[in-house]
Amino acid sequence: MKLLKLTGFIFFLFFLTESLTLPTQPRDIENFNSTQKFIEDNIEYITIIAFAQYVQEATFEEMEKLVKDMVEYKDRCMADKTLPECSKLPNNVLQEKICAMEGLPQKHNFSHCCSKVDAQRRLCFFYNKKSDVGFLPPFPTLDPEEKCQAYESNRESLLNHFLYEVARRNPFVFAPTLLTVAVHFEEVAKSCCEEQNKVNCLQTRAIPVTQYLKAFSSYQKHVCGALLKFGTKVVHFIYIAILSQKFPKIEFKELISLVEDVSSNYDGCCEGDVVQCIRDTSKVMNHICSKQDSISSKIKECCEKKIPERGQCIINSNKDDRPKDLSLREGKFTDSENVCQERDADPDTFFAKFTFEYSRRHPDLSIPELLRIVQIYKDLLRNCCNTENPPGCYRYAEDKFNETTEKSLKMVQQECKHFQNLGKDGLKYHYLIRLTKIAPQLSTEELVSLGEKMVTAFTTCCTLSEEFACVDNLLQLLLVQADLVFGELCGVNENRTINPAVDHCCKTNFAFRRPCFESLKADKTYVPPPFSQDLFTFHADMCQSQNEELQRKTDRFLVNLVKLKHELTDEELQSLFTNFANVVDKCCKAESPEVCFNEESPKIGN
């Protein structure tokens, strides 16, 4: 396998040109040819990602068999593209070969998908993906010296194993993101293996790679969850807001054309159709770069890069400067006498224009906040346009908008006070109790993960602002991160159910999902598991755990405690948790920790 030749998002097409619409413009042909070459060089990596995401339980050896089969298939089609098998859609070919692997569908419980064809089979494979990967063994780790030896002796094997392990633990992450992570992983390995202090180098430089993966994983799942639960229109409005903030000088007509390309991109990406995802993503980037003079002054250098680098450069580029002639507010949505008539003539276009105008004037607001303002405006007009004097009613719309942003600011300030009073660990325990009470049906690992992400969102905001005001970009960061956490709780699959109250928040209104969750109380439909003394039984190995491992054990204990004693108040649960912490501290200092735990553990639950 040749070296991955990419440093950012990977925009590639598959090798079956018959299944694609071939480009005719010189620049498009150049882009097409470069991505074709990339695929020919890296088909094995792409197969690993697709297979590991579709069949997460599959072994590395089973994956190797499919890779070998796909490489042979590619070679046949490269030699003779007229073969009947070479006219099929790439994703269909891959799934056919997965289903044809002897005994595999039965072994890993996806034979029901193999009885379907084409779009129905693709959706079946998608719905078979599991976001909760607690069924997988812990991520394999190597000693830094062993990792470097493995890289130097057989880099292909190390990268293959890395992609396989990461992909099956992140089944909804888009392939370009995973390939980017693999490139960064290799850069870290190559650089750190030359350092004297390999351990420190690997630990330090791995952090941004992990953060990159987590950030894009959360965002992609969030938007895909919105698409599958609420339809294309919600994604449409999400990107009207995003692109209006990023490209404030773009004309509305051009914006809608671009948004339609972006929205259609998510159809393939979210369903797991890698080829369609990459084709549409390339189309979006070509669209932006072909109209850069009228879209943004910040992307010229990005558009001069080759396709593999271009996407990440555009996404990471700064928001364009606000046009000097852009007024601070657009009066036609609140001051005009004809607002109701314009809304009635074409509601979708009317509210799209409102979203565009409001978003590009408020680059400091988060996307969830903008979507809430759009919904508030819709509700206001629904009421005002049925009164005797509509203009006198909707004239005060700006006051309504300000109210919702003030509520968000107060929420941030309140949580930052919690952080200041409780500290990071205290705030995490607060959220572990809260999340477990509202969604006790989730697995322990998933609740621990959600709690960590929620605390990361709040601590990032509160520690960056000395006066914990968390305004402007910090407020936007916090609200986006909090919404992403609730998006993960709701999941990607439209048929996920947790309990009636949580399901209601997940499915009723995308814009007001976070406020809905904030109002939830403990789930009254939950039936706790039978009491088990095992939960309160600890051994000396608790004292041998490293800090991070001990913290995970502590978090899991708290979640399981809330699940078992769901009826207790937060204060009573906190008291039991304090008992646990005191016992661990006491016994780990004792001469015989095991004896101490045997004596003290039964007292924790009393």
C-alpha cells in the first residue's frame, strides 16, 4: 500500500467511472483525475473503513479477506472496465462482497440485511451500526517503544490496525474525517519516534488528533440525527445559518444554490454511502471555489490547493468580513406593513431570507440559538397575522429575540457559577446524576461519556472567561457544545427510543431540544434493577488503578448507583457517593487494602 497522500479532508471518488457522471470542464476533469489516482493508490484503507463501520464485530483477519477481494476486484475493473460487474455502484459491490463472505452474516447478525437489495440494503446496514461500542474490547494500546518498533518494521500493518480500530468505534464518522485522522496519526508516529522522550511526545501530540476526531464525530452525528429525524428542511436551515455567518457578502440566490448542494451532500454521507458522500462534497467545494469572488475573500489560497487539502482549508478559514454597507438590523421583517402577505406568498423562501439576513448580521450567535430565533419569529407571525393589527404586533419581534439570547446567557452564567462552586469533578458528578436520572436506560459507558462531554463544554467556556460572562464566541462555543451532547444522546438512528420524556425532546422540535432537556425531571417510567451487593464490593485493585482509570471506575460507580437508587434525591445520592470516596481513600492507605474493603464496602450502601 502506498503512502497516504493527504493532509486534510480527503475528497475522493471510487474507481468505477461507469457509475459516475463524468466531468466536462477542464478544472473538473483535473479534480476527477487526481481523486481517481488517489483511490487506486489507497483502495485498501477505504475498504478497511467501510467494512469496520458496517460490521463492527468483525475481526481484523476477516477484514483482511475482504480487502484482498476488493483489491482483486479493482484490478480486474482497471484492466477491463467493460466487465458486467464493473458497472455496479461501488457501495453495492462492497456490501455484496460482505454478504458473500462465508458464514459472516450469520456470525455477526446482519443476514437480514443481505436479503435486501440496493437502497433498502444500504439503509439496513446503516441502521445496523451501533453508536454504543461497549461491546467492543478496550482500544488496544502499545508501549511507545513497541509502537515505534511496529511503525518502523511494518508501517502498513500498524496503520491498518489503527484505522480498523478507530473506524469500528466511530461507525457514523465520515470516511474523509477518518482518513485525515490516520494521516495525523502517522505524522505523530513518524515525528515522535525520532524523539528521545517518545512517551511525552506521543501523549502531547495525540491530544489534538483525538480532539479533532471527537469534534467532527459529534458534529456529523448531530446533523445526521437532525436529517433522519426531521428531514432535509432542518439541515437546509442549519446551513443557511452557517453559510450566512461564514460568507456574509454572498447573495441570497447564490446562498440557496450552495445550501442545496450541501444539503444533498448529507443524504449520502449520513446513510453511509461513501461514494455519494465524496462526490457531493467535491461538488460543494468546486461550487465555492468557482464563485469565490462573490462568496468570500478569505478562501483564495484554499482554492489554489489540490483537492485533498482544499476542503479542510475552506472549512477552517475565517469568517469573511462583514460588508460595510450591511445595516445592523434588517427592518423589512419587523417594520414593513406587508410582512404577512410576503410570508403567505412563499413561506419557505420568506423564512430562508429571514434566516440569511439575521445570521449574517449576528456572527456571534450559535447556530442552535439562530434556529430558535427563527422558530420564535415563525410562532410570532402565526399569532400576529391573525390579529386586527399585525404590524403593531410583530413590531416588537426584536424584543422576543433578545429574550431568548438573554435566557441563554443566564443559563451560561448559572452553570459557570456551578463550576466555580463545585470544581470540574463536582460539576461532572452533578451532570452524571442528572443525565442518569433523565435517561437511566442508556448504558453506563454512554452516560459516562455524555457527562464528560457536557463538563468539557462548560469548563472550556467558564475557564476562558475571567468574569464567567461567556459572551460572544464563548457563549456560541458553549451552546453549540451543549446542543451536540444532547444530539448524541438522541442518537443518529430515527428509530432509537430511550423513554417517553427523552424521546419527546429528541423528536418534537430540533431548535428547542436543549431547553426541553433542561426542563426534564427524573424518568418516572424507569424500573431499577434488583439490588446487588456487587455494586458496593471493592477490592485492592482500586488502589492500583492509574488516575484516569480510577476516575473512570469512580464515574461508572456513580452512574450505576443512580440507576440502582433512582428514587433518592441528588443530596442523598451525593452522600452515598461521598461514603464511597471516603472508603476508597481510607482503604488505599491501610496496611491491608483488601481486608479494609471487605469490612468497609458493605457500609457504603447503608
